[in-house]
Amino acid sequence: MQPHGTLAAAAAAAAAAAAAAAPAAPAAGVGSSRVESGSSIFALERCSSACHHGPMTWTAPEVSRPSDLLVAPEADQLRRLLDWQRATLLHKCAGLDAGQLARAPLAFSNLSLLGLIRHLAKVERVWFRTLFRGESLDTLYSTPEWRDADFEDVDPASAQSDYARLVEETELARQAVASAAMDDTFTFPDGDVASLRYVHHQMVAEYARHNGHADLLRQAIDGARGV
């Protein structure tokens, strides 16, 4: 979801305009038990006997989603809502192995849960770090020649590292805006100005859209239903 032109094109233009390229951080391991930012926390259960090691037998861990903030300042509610949406995508993947995550179970669609994981990692990086922070970073997965590689170039052998990349990009996104206010702004490559509040609204909408896809994909894979 990218109403302001093409997200990949905006990211490429922003990165090209930066003075120097910043090295990409290596993917974090999935074994960490918590991902947190201030009061917003969702927990990743550590690997047990059901979470096998190795690219083909790895199983996505269980995830605890943060509770609602019913009465809170707007900034806190936006951050918590986004964290809930982030955790919901991982919740929809919990308990599936690499092959199931990479499978596109609907005959009419190229979507898979692993494709959604890769896509959201790309989007986290673009909105919070490339666009808002102005960091010079490569766009994850997609290229000018293969824009939908994040969705389509999926491989069960990379499922664990792709999952870890999303967890890492999410935490780096939180860190990138930890000291910023919702009214802080950035400038798109075409000169339009937007606020961090706008970024949060876009990201909530992005996750909500793809979590709906994840509902259908999960049910088609193993029949699981629920929020």
C-alpha cells in the first residue's frame, strides 16, 4: 500500500540522494525471547523441541501480542496499535514450518505468508529509516527488474532468516523514531512533506491489509481460524 507514488521508487530516490551508503546490519537471530520498545512489547517464545534448527525444519515461534491502550496519549496509542498489528502477522505464522510459510495455497494468488514477512520487512525499512530518517539503505528483496521479488522469490530454506530479518527491521524501525515526535516531518524525493504521524497511519493500514491476507492464507494452509 503506497498512495504517495511507488514506495520502491521513493526509497530508491531517497537512497540515491544520500551522501554515503550505510552498511546493512546482519539479520538478528530468532532465539531472542522479547522484542520491545518502551511500553510496547510482544514476546517471541524461545525455540523448544517443536522449533527445530535447520532451514527446512524450522518452525515459526509462538508470539504474545501487546494489550490494548484504551486511554492514552495519541502517540502511545499509535505505537501500540502498530505493535499489535506487527505481532498479529507473526501470530498468524506461529507453528508453521518453513515449507508451509513459503507455500502459496490459493490458486488465484501468488501470496504466501513468507512473502508477507519479506514484504513487511521491506516496508518497515523504507518508511522509518530510508524515508523518515534519510538513511542510505538498499531496498530489501525487490529490484527495478523484479519489483515483486519480496512476494515471489520465496524459498523455504530462507524462511528462518527472512523471519529474523522482519523482527530485526521492526526493532530498528522503533529505534529510528524512538526520540521523534509524531509532528516531526520528512521530505519525499518529489518534495512533498509528511509527518511521522502519517507514517504510523500508513504502517497500521499496511499491516491491517496484509493481516487480512494472512487470515485467508493460514486457513487455506491448515484450517486455523481466529483473530
